[in-house]
Amino acid sequence: VNLVESGGGLVHPGGSLRVSCAASGFRLASYAIGWFRQAPGKQREGVLCIHSSDETTYYVDSVKGRFTASRDNAKNTVYLQMDNLKAEDTAIYYCAPLCGKFVGDYTSWGQGTQVTVAS
């Protein structure tokens, strides 16, 4: 199982960004994929989960209505569309084949992708 995050960058408050999670070694369509983030000085937290049914579960209330997950099964990739970004969204974003608010014992994290929201 290998997941690679990409697409992060610097964006102004109120701006948008789409980050990607590309899978190799397994068929991503069959799995629920969680997006997590870790802000400086804070623990890694689950943001949302896109289930194999394409339904989404949110774990952070502040991103509801602003963040949307989707998947492109042909590209074996999951996306996180982030709109109306705020400074508090600044973090390294990770994806993983698990869902939940907390990371538990999972250790096979990728390198993540840095999202910085600043003016």
C-alpha cells in the first residue's frame, strides 16, 4: 500500500486549493480513504473520510461546507478540494486507508503535502 500526497502550496485566506492522494499497489476504489492534517505543535487529526460509497464523514466541524473529498477511480486518486481557506487550515495534509478522528496505531504515513494559508 503506497499513498502519495501532492498539490499543497501557499494560498491567501479565502482562496482554494486541491490536494491529491495517488495510490499504488492497491485499488483505491475499494477503500475508505481518510484525510488527516497536522498543524505545527498539534497532534495529527482526522479531517474527513470518503467511503467507498463516495459518502463523506466529517470529523472537523469547521471544514464542513468548505472541504469536499472526491475520487477518480480511473486515476486511482482521491482529491481534497479546499475552498474559503482560513489561516487555521495551515497544516501538513496526509491521506491514509483509514477513517476516524484519531490516527490510532497507523504508522505507514506518506510525506504529506504542506498547505499554508497566509496573506
